[in-house]
Amino acid sequence: MTEVRFYHLTRRTLEQTLPALLEKTLERGWKAVVLTASTERAEQMNLHLWTYKPDGFLPHGTPADGFVERQPVLLTAEDVRPNGADVLFQTEGAESALLADYALACDLFDGNDPDAVGAARKRWKRLKDAGHDLTYWQQTERGGWEKKA
């Protein structure tokens, strides 16, 4: 079964959090798919990743950029895995039917939105019942992560 990590965003936004997680993914030599709730959201995140860090570069792209099979980080609203990604990042409630194809899935949700928290709890229960190995991580005051479950 796929290992699934739930990331409860309480101190930082998705835009502030995702780049660091993607950097760690690439440092390990893994590829990633970032599943977004819409094509527009994937494009917003694409633009953000070009400018979030003035002195660095995070290789990424969207289906509109082409060469999806070669993208180290693919940002998409489509439930696809053309780049052979090891890690799936599900954002803003987006869910993949291909979860079992990944070694690791990360579910990032806004802890300041009660609807997002409720939806994440439902996903947790469903995945736990399906036998996945789940962990729950909450942001600390310093911006790091603390494993809670």
C-alpha cells in the first residue's frame, strides 16, 4: 500500500509550503505530480514556482508546457502520471484514483478552513479503511513539521 502523509497547513499557505516539499522530493532523486483542483490553479502554481525563490530554480511544468513525460515536477488538474512520478501531492481536496501507483502521496490541506479539515478527515478515514499507511503532520510555530499520528 502507498504511504500517505497528511499535511495540516496551519501557519503557512500552500504556496509557502509546497516549494520546500518539492525541493526535498527532487533532492532524493524522485519525480512528482502535483494534483490541483483546476487547470487555472495549476497555472497559478506554475507561475508561483518561477518566482518564489529569487536565487534558485525548481524544474517543473504543466501539460500546457509540453514534454509531460520529462517534467521532474508536473503540475496538473488531470489525474495522470506520465512522468513516472514517485510522489503525488494532492492539493486543495484534489484526489487521485492512481494513488496505488505512487510510493508516497502527500495530502496538503488548509487547516484554517473548516470545510477543508472536514474533507481531509473523510479522506483519512477512507484511506485508513483501505489499508494505507497514514501519518499526520502539523505545522509548528517555527514553520517546521511535527508528526502527530
